[in-house]
Amino acid sequence: MGPLLKFVDRTYVLHEERKLIYFGGIDYHRMSNNPRILQSLTHAAYEYGLNSTGSRTTIGNHPIYVDLEATAADFFQTEAAAVFGSGYLSNLIFLQAASEKHDIFFIDEISHSSIVDAIKQFNKQMIFFRHLDTDNLERQMIKHLKPGNTPIISTDGVFAARGEIPPLSDYAQIAAKYDAKILIDDAHAMAVIGHTGKGSWEHAGIDRQIVYQTGTLSKGFGVYGGVIPENYDIIGKIQKTSNAFIGSTGLPLPVAAAAIKSIRYLQKNPQLIRKLQTCSLALKKKFRQL
């Protein structure tokens, strides 16, 4: 287990009775401590309670979930979205709906475990390529692809440990050559990179149509839960065929309300996203100088 930390405010934590400035964690805009977000959460807790009382496919499909999905789709400029209890589930839920279209996966060797764990469930061929190595990716595809294969290139959008961003524009060129799609776990990119925070594909300037994007509400948005922004067809299949989605209770209702507020707040204030990018680069430059 990690150290015991207690937030003092949006900037400091207490660790072993010492007050320390906090540069860690995943709440990148500190939206979890934003008074506007907390007000939405508190109001929803009193109005709706905590639990939706069931799976969304039975009696637990509260209107606030529909509102949250529409809000997420609007932010990411997709036809629809699915939200659920955990970002770790996003790749599994997506593949339960879409894996039948694809038979071979080319995976960055240090991709998040949620990607690898999800793909393992479907008895698909998995080929790992060297981390961020475009040439190695293409060599692996040349070596392993057979006529009729429908490949997916899979990667993190931002790698959690070191903040690396993959060369998605190069991957896109390879994907076009071999009729592949790119599955991006964009957990650490949503509301963080790209001019409007749509994620790594926006940052790279590639066509959204060749991308499958999965992610979370717990990092850039500072709340909790998984999210998949996609077209009507894929979201419909998730709702009908993903056991992980169908069999789960929805998000706590106050958390869903807080997520709506957080997404809308960042959508109205995109300068916060660009400021985070500027400050992060400036801080990294200082650390390198030290």
C-alpha cells in the first residue's frame, strides 16, 4: 500500500504530520475539490440518494445517467457515450461489444494492464511491439498478418508512469496501410491533452474515425467512473451484449451529477486545459534543469 495522505486543500497534503505541496495523483485539474463540483454532488445526494437500486438494464436506469452520457458525447463530439462504474472496465466493456470484428491485436509492450487483461478474455492473437517503436510495429504486422485479418493497434494515449505520448500520426499511417483500427486507452489524456481536451487523437491531429477511444472520468475530470465515447452502433452493442455493462450497478448518483458538472465546466473553460499543458511543460523543464 502507498503512503497515507490527507488533502489539506487543492494543493497540499499531510504526510506523517508534514504539510507538503502535492504534484502527484490523477486529479489533474483538482476538480474533485472544486466547490462547484462538490455543490452538485451534495445537492444530488440529498435529491436522489446514493444508489440507483439496480442494473441500468433492469430498474436502475436513472435519468441522470442519460444526461451524463449525452454530456460526455457532446464533450468528445461523438454520437453517443457509455458510462459505468470503473475506468479499468472500459476496455473489457468495449471489447465485449466490438471484439468480434477484429482477430489480431498489436499491443505496445507497456500498455496498461486493463488493455491486456481485456484482450485475454477473447482468445485473440496478441502480438506485442516495442514501446513507442513505429518500425517494430510495422515489422510485427508484416510478419504476423494474414490475408483477411482485421487488426487493432492498441496503446495508451498517455503512458501513466512517464507521461509519454505515442506517435499516433505514424500509427495512423500504418493503420491505413493495413486496414487497422487504433484502440487508445485515453484515461490519462481525456481533458488533459488536445486543444480542447478530447484526448491523444486530437493532440496528434488524426482522424477520429480510425480510433476507438476508452477512458475514465477519474483523472482529467476528477470524479469517478469509466467512459466510452463512440457511435450509436457501438454504444448500442455495449448496452445489449456487454455482460460487464449489463451486470453492473450504475455509478453512485451524486458522482454522476458531479461528473456532468465537471465535464460542462471544462467544456466552458477550455483555457484551463491549455493552462495545465503549459504549466506541466514548464515544470518538467525546471525539473530537467535541476
